[in-house]
Amino acid sequence: MDNIINFKIRVWRQNGPKEKGQFSEWYDSKELKMDITTDTSFLEMLDILNEKLIEAGKEPFVFDHDCREGICGMCSLYINGHPHGPAQGATTCQIYMRRFKDGDTITVEPWRSAGFPVIKDCMVDRGAFDKIMQAGGYVSVRTGAPQDANAILIPKQNADMAMDAATCIGCGCCVAACKNGSAMLFLSAKVSQLALLPQGRPEAAKRAKAMLAKMDELGFGACTNTGACAAECPKQISLSNIARLNREFIKAKLAD
Amino acid sequence: MATIDSKIPEGPVAEKWTNYKAHQKLVNPKNKLKLDVIVVGTGLAGASAAASLGEMGFNVLNFCIQDSPRRAHSIAAQGGINAAKNYQNDGDSVYRLFYDTVKGGDYRAREANVHRLAEVSNSIIDQCVAQGVPFAREYGGLLANRSFGGAQVSRTFYAKGQTGQQLLLGAYSALSRQVNEGKVKLYTRYEMQDVVMINGRARGIVAKNLVTGKLERFAANAVVLATGGYGNTYFLSTNAMGCNCSAAIAAYHKGAYMSNPAYVQIHPTCIPVHGDKQSKLTLMSESLRNDGRIWVPKKIEDAKALQAGTKKGSDIPEEDRDYYLERRYPAFGNLVPRDVASRAAKERCDHGFGVNNTGLAVFLDFSESINRLGIDIVRQRYGNLFDMYEEITDVNPGELANEINGVKYYNPMMIFPAIHYTMGGLWVDYELQTNLPGLFAIGECNFSDHGANRLGASALMQGLADGYFVLPYTIQNYLSNQEIWPKISTDAPEFDEAEKAWNEKIDRLMNIKGKRSVDSMHEVLGLIMWEFVGMGRTAEGLKTGFKKIAEIKKEFETNLFIPGSKEGLNVELDKAIRLKDFITMGQLIAFDALNRNESCGGHFREEYQTEEGEAKRDDENYFYVSCWQYKGENAEPELSKEPLVYENIKVQTRNYKN
């Protein structure tokens, strides 16, 4: 087939959080007869690589993935120096091999951050994000019979802005992109979503403070407004959310 | 054959749920604090149930196989969630949602369950808005709606093309709050392996810690399965890679009924298969059918040119296009239910009118909408779906491609049906309890509400209805029984046995030491399922399917290769355990499909169709829920039947034509 591309790829191998990791050898797609066409997805290419490794009696390369539609936030590879690879506004699972050229070299690494210890190879532990959410990423409402959904009108503009912030998939790309390993974009997306809606207003300041304190406690770095997070974010979450988070945080501090 | 008691409350259908709630037993607040509930799964059903039970005071242990509860595959639902709010003043009501759902399910669902679902649908929207779910709104600030297949009203609430994500994040936030309060304990990267029965009741589970590879034991007063469907039996589906049916099969092996496994939903609007190395299929939301029109060429020579690549869709003018859904079903047009739309696509492709190189695709075209509304409005509605399509196929459906006789034609999308959802599942009674006391099943995992076909935007509705508003009530009727209150130690002999049996099973798999990878065999199983147990089934084909499934089963048992060891993280081992259960599920689907000598909803037997090619039901002989029970590794499962009783809706032939 004429749309086959050949490339060399190496992947990060690490046995556990405390073990020393290293790159694998360079795998040559031609030598391994991978026959990758340009309409193959990046993760399908890795599946095929793994099949070849298993055929050779070797252990497959471990990475997180699940929905393969760019929405679950599970996939998390650092490809050629970019979290989620070369495409803008796309997750790793949404990258197709037509993004690469014949003869390219591809280097695959895990998210690297103090907040995300490696479990194995490129699979990392993002449990810290759950902990940040548990610190306050919700509206304190009980299951039951709240008022009618249309009882509080919400201007379309606010609802749309809240939706844009709520689009965050919690993949951790922002942390991986940040030179300080800060989780501010992730955190600010949730704080913004809820601060923009009347239902979330009562707890807005308290929420910002609690989530920030948890982020600091878990070893994520501070934000220096570099903007790498928003530039790499697969859901294009805006930097303005961080400004909104800071406003809420200052309000909370003033109230103290 | 056992008699089956579905425990449907007395009284008129509209009063059953109210009556049930008024008379069911409750657990008082102090006693709730002493009771533990295991919830397996953190999708819409699992997360909402765990959060609600925790809020009520129960101690909840919540498990998921991913690294976070927020990854569950409910997150990928695109289009929306139905509710009978009638905000559009278009004549909607609880009764109409009930009726549409029963009719959409081809009269194979339980009336009482579906009515309850329609009743609680409105509370779901209220609940989600209160949690801060950013549903789409109109300029006046009111909630917006759109239409979905199988309905003539606009009752679908949505959040862009990411409704499942927003609803799941809402449930996840409620769950996170309970974790913070100490009422829910989360176990991520854990996979349930077995349910532990003690004195005839479900009292715990054995779960595998996927990171350490160790089996661990958990005891509780009741166990709730919210582990989703079995679509990945077909290997290629719109399900996430990790979706599996092992928890449900574990329950089945313990004696739980598996109901209606043949009812598998094939979604009409997926991106077609492009090669033989694909790992998963991508859904294009059904909402696209609001403004997109489905067609194939009228002339066979045009179809041949499209297949050969010498023509493009935009080269074919309006008069040469066959909008076959609009032609066959004038009343519902492009918005017929999924099973009808999928079969109609297959019918055209079987006749040679398919439009891509494999001949297995049809067009979904936005030219008319873009010409009428402008590209901006169309992009506002479906922009993210257009982008997703372009990333995958390299074709931009919003791009002007041709102009013929003054009419502008845009690139159409190519779509084809794919496995998407499974209506069948663990049998449950009205209380969502399986026939194993203390074991409950909610969401896609159970069989209860969709009959033989699910309508669009109803899965999210059912998941949240079960988790927020049904199970937290009905489980108390069980938990109020003081006999089950004493705590059970995980040192009980039943736990020892379960763990020992699983360790042996894992050792057996590791020791096969054959030559083939799990995926290479799963792929074969999928091809067998799609060809012989897929969209068009025949008695003969199903029998061939059985033989072929048995062959791949043998291959699996003798030629499997799992690299590495059972200690620590071993993705291949976990996949192998799941594949073993997919094979069992594949057999069950085939058994049920062969038994059901009729066509209904997602189950289409080619021998049973009308002259016009529509599904032909046999209400005289098959007006029942099939309930299959495990009888041993090499024995055929035993069939019991729960007769369906319709008191409100007249059972008739489904009609979407006029």
C-alpha cells in the first residue's frame, strides 16, 4: 500500500515508581514489519508494536488509554517533547499517523511531574487529581428533590463559559507541560465552572481556597503564568480561568 | 424451569412507584451507619448510587478499574439525556416518554420499570442543574432541548456534544464530596473478580488490585454491580477499550440469570472500519441526524464509482441521491430509532449501494442544513463532531466541495453501523435485585428498561435514574432485614474458596504458554460475532457461529501466551481474564438469538421479516424476557421465562412510517 509510513520509535521503560527508568532500544517499524498506514491512530500503532513485542516473547509497553475518543482523559503520553503529541486541541488517542512523516523518529515518555509518580513505563498515578477534587470540586447539594431546573435562569453567555471550563478531561497534560509542575489550569477549570453558575456561587471562595491548599499539599508547583498549560491543553481550556481562580482566592483571603 | 417473580407492585402503572415508596421498608439513620454496601463501577449508575448511598449514611466501598472514577465510559456519551419536562410545550408528558420508550424497545420491556424511569426523569435534570452541570441554554436563560430518534417531541437536554461527560462529572463531584466526608472509600485500579455468596446471600467480592496483581477481599451487607454492558464481545465497538462483562459473568457463574443477551444495539452513525488493524470504532452522535440527511446514490453505477474512488459524494447531484430513510419512513425520516436506521443502511449496502472502498458505508450530509442555516450555526451545533471527524478521516464535513446547477454541496460524512450498547444484561426485579439475594445490578449492566432496543439519550437517563432515585430506595427494603446485619469476616471459608479458585484460574491462564496474544484471539471472536451473531442473524449462521466460537475457545485454552508474571501489573493477564468471559458471553448471545425465533429491536433474524424488510415479532410465542442460567462449563445454559404483562400500552407493530 502506498500510504504506509516507516519510522523509528523508542518508548520509556520503568518498572515502578522507585526504579530507575530508561528508553527502550529504537524500534524500526520497517524491520518489525509493522505496516503502519497513515490512517492508523497513534495508539493503534502502539497496539501493533505491542503485538510485535509479544510475538517475540517480550513484555508489552504499558500505557494508559481507554475511550480512544478524546474524552475520558486516560491517555497521557509525552510524544516528541509535547504532551499529547503534535496536534493542537487533541489527546494522544486522537492523533493519527498522518501527523508524522516517513522516516521520522518518535520518542514516547510519561507525564513527568512530582505529583504523578510512574506506576510502570508510561502509566502514571494521577490520584492526586481526585484528591484535589475531593477537597472542594463540587456543589454541596444532596440527592433529592431540588427546585425545578428552570427556576433559576442562567444567561447563555455564562452557561457557555461554564461549559468551556467544564470541558476539562482531567488528563494532567497541563501539569506535564508546566515547568513548575503546577496543576493550576486543572484546578481553575473546575473553580471557574462552578463560580460562573449561580448554583456554585455560595461556596466559590471557600472552594478555591480548599482546592489550592490541597494542590500545594500534594507537591504540585506554583503557577508563574507561563501559559504552556493552555497552549498544550487538548481541550483548549483558557488561561483566563486561572485569573478567575485567583480572584476567588483573594476574596477568600480577604474574608479570613 | 424456575418461576420468576419480578416483584412488580400492585395498582395502576402510574401509581406503582409512589405506592412502593410509601410502603417499602426503610433503615433508620443510626442503623445505616452500621451497614456497608459495595458498589462496583463508577459510571453514571455506579457513581450516582455510591454518592447517594453515602449521603444517606451507608458506608460505601466503590471500585473502578481505571485510575479515577471520572474515566468510566459514561463519559463518552455525546448526544443528551431525555426527560419529560415539556419545556418546549410540544405535548410531552411522563406518559408519552413512557410510551415512546416501550415502543422504541419493540414491546419487550417491562411496563412498570419504564414508567418509573419516565417518572423520575424530570428529577434527574433538576438534580444535575443543582450540581452545576452546564446544560445548553437559550438566550433567555432557559434550558435548551433537541430531538432524538424515536420521538416526535424535543425532550433531550444536552451539554454540547459532551453530555455524558458533564453528567458523569456531576455524579463524580457528588461522589468526591462523599469521599471527603469519609462515607465513600474509593478503590481505583481494582477489578472485581468474583462475588462471594454466604448463606445464599451476596456478602462481598474478591477484587484484583491491578497494580500489585494481588487478590483482595471485601465484605459488605450488599453488593451492587454497575459495570456496564458487554459490547466489547464484538471486539470492535464504540465501547472503551477497558469495558468488559467479567463482573456480570462472575454473577452468572454464581447462578444469576442473564437476560435477553441477544438484544445488542448497533448504532447507525459510526465512522466506518478503515482497515484490519483497528482497535476501536468511533461514534458520531445521533444528534447529527437532527440536521444531517442520510443517503446513498440512486444509481448503482454511481455507487460503483464511489467504491472505486473515481467519484466523490459531492459529485452526485440532489436528484440522483436516495434519502432512503426519508423515503421509507416519511413520518420520522432521519430520526427513526437506531435499530431501524442501522438495518436500513445494511439493506442498501447489501444491495451494492455502499459508498466507500469496502462498500460498507452510507453518507450523512449537511449540505441542505448549511445552505439553509449557514455554516456558522451548523458549526455551533456540531463543530466539535466535525473536528473529530476530520481528525480521524482527514475530511472536513463543513467544507464546500462542489456546486452543481447553482446548488452548493459540502463534503458528506461517511458512516456505518457499529456495536454500541447492550440492552440485555443481568436479570433484575423491580427493586433492581438479581435473583441472588443481596446482589443488585444497575445501569447498562442490567436488562431492565430498554426492551429490545434503546432510544437515543435514554442510557444516561436510566443510569442516573437507577443510581440517584431508584436503587437508594429499593436497596433499603433488603437492608432493613436484620438477619443480614451482623458483619462478616473476610476470613470466612467462602472468601478462602473464592480466592483460591481465582488464583488457580490465573495460574492456569499463565501456564498455557502458547503462542498467541489475547488481542489476536479477541479479534477473531469479534469477527465471528459480527458475521454470524451481528446485525442480520439466521438459524444456520448462528449454528456456524457456535462452532466457530467453540474453536476460538479451544484456541484460547491451549494456545494463549501471556508475557510476564502474575505478580505486579500485567495488562495482558487482565485482558486474558476478560476475554475468557467475552467468549462465554458470545455463546450466551448466540444461544438467545437462536432461541428467539422472531425479529425485534436489536435482534434481527432474517427468516422473520415482512415483505418490506421490517422486523416481524412473534408475540404469541416470544412475549417474554429470556433468563439464562449457568449449568456448568460444558453444559448448555438453562432457559427460564419471565412473561411480559402489558396493561396500559397496546402491543402493536412498530410504525415509523406515518
